Amino acid sequence: MKNIRKILALVLALGMILVLAACKSGTDTAAPEEAAADSNTLIMATSADFPPYEFMENNDFAGVDIEIAKAIANKIGMTLDIQNVNFDAIIAGVATGKYQMGMSGITATDERRESVDFSDSYTTAVQAIVVKSDSGLTSLDDIMAIENYKIGVQLSTTGDIYVTDDCGVEHVTEYKTGADAIQALATDKVNAVVIDNEPAKNFVAANEGLTILASPYVQEEYAIALNKDNTELNNKINTALQELIADGTVQSILDKYITA
Ligand code: ARG
């Protein structure tokens, strides 16, 4: 009899342990959802390979976009969470809601507008053509006159899209980063690189023997990529950006990183 009681108690105890374990695992699986739903975190994707707009400095994010993003988050009372990803993952990640915004020297284009919304533009940029100083090349026509010429670009950038359209895919070599494309130019794997002008200036300054052609390629506008479904948050972000433009904050950030 005593034994039966003991066994019963044991079974009961075991049952309780199982129930508790089930409850615990229940809360465990719920935890990530809670984190994602944390309405006070603003998740921004960037590709920190693009000085002066975004780059790493002593293990920290720095640059124009980083400072504007911090100012926006501050204004709307959210905590900024910056995720460093490949440039070609930003628009897709914003479109699916993985990131709430993308700031990465992103050019607002009609094609991208099909999958994301854009804030107002916060600055203009221009696509530059970089060549070797001793190449004698002075224009895109000069480059296109070379047999089997190759132009290096960063994958999925507007530079990639324009050069593919204008020259044909067989003349384009895509690299993961702009720095990789510049490295390919320095080692004669490509005849030129098309990249945004300010990063071009940074890369040319850091690598001897390269120069930017005087005639710029394409003019464009940078804007923040936003998820199409987050109307309320997007409005807050855009209003904050407009205020930061109006009060001169954006200009002072640009002036800090870009010298004329
Ligand atoms: N403005 C160009 C584009 O939108 C290039 C941007 C590249 N940005 C970067 N962080 N690597 O396609």
C-alpha cells in the first residue's frame, strides 16, 4: 500500500514537472515574437562599406547616414538598432519587414519604388567613373572603345544597373563591395569602376594611381527606404527627417563628412 502511494506521488510529481516544462517552453517560443514586436526599436539596415555615408570606425558605425538615423531615432523616441548587411540585401529586407528602414546611400528609383517606399530625399549624388591615372581614358566613350572592356560595379547598385543597361551585361563585373571593385581596377582586372562620387573620392584618396573622370555619369537622389505597410512609422520618420533638414542638422552632418 505504502509503495502504491509512493508510486502515485512520483507519477504526480513527474506530471507536474512535465506541465511546468511545457509552460516554460511555451514562454520560450513566445520570447522572440515579443522582441520583434518591441515597438520602441527601430531596426535599420545598412552596408557599412561606403565612406563617407556609412563605414566602420574603431568597431563602431560612422558616417552621414548613421548620424542622420541616430538623429531621427532620437527625435521619434526610438532605440536605433543598426544591422550591417550586404547592399543587395537591404531593399529586399525592408520590403519583407525584416528591417523597418534602410539607409545606405540608397538612390530612390522607380524600380525600387515597386517594393519599398522612400522618404523625402536628404541629399543628391552623382555616379562617378574611376580609371587608372595612367590609362589615358577621359570618357565613357574611350572606355567603350576598348576591346572586351570591363567595368567594375558593386552588386545591385544603381551603378550596376546603369552600366548593364548602357554597355551590356558582358561588360560588367559585379563585386560584393565598392572597395573590391576598386581593388580590381588597381590590379587591372577591370578598365573602370562606376560608383557614387563621394565614396569614389574616398577610395581614390586611399589608393594611389587612380583618378575620377571629369564628366559625371548619372545624377541621383538619396532617400530612406521604408516598408510599404508601416504608414504610421514612416510618417514619423519622414516628418523627423523634414525637421532635421529644415533646422540645418542634415546639412551640418553632410558638412562634417564631405568637404567641397
Ligand atoms: N547609390 C547607389 C545605389 O543606391 C549605391 C549605394 C551603395 N551603398 C552602399 N552602402 N554600399 O544603388
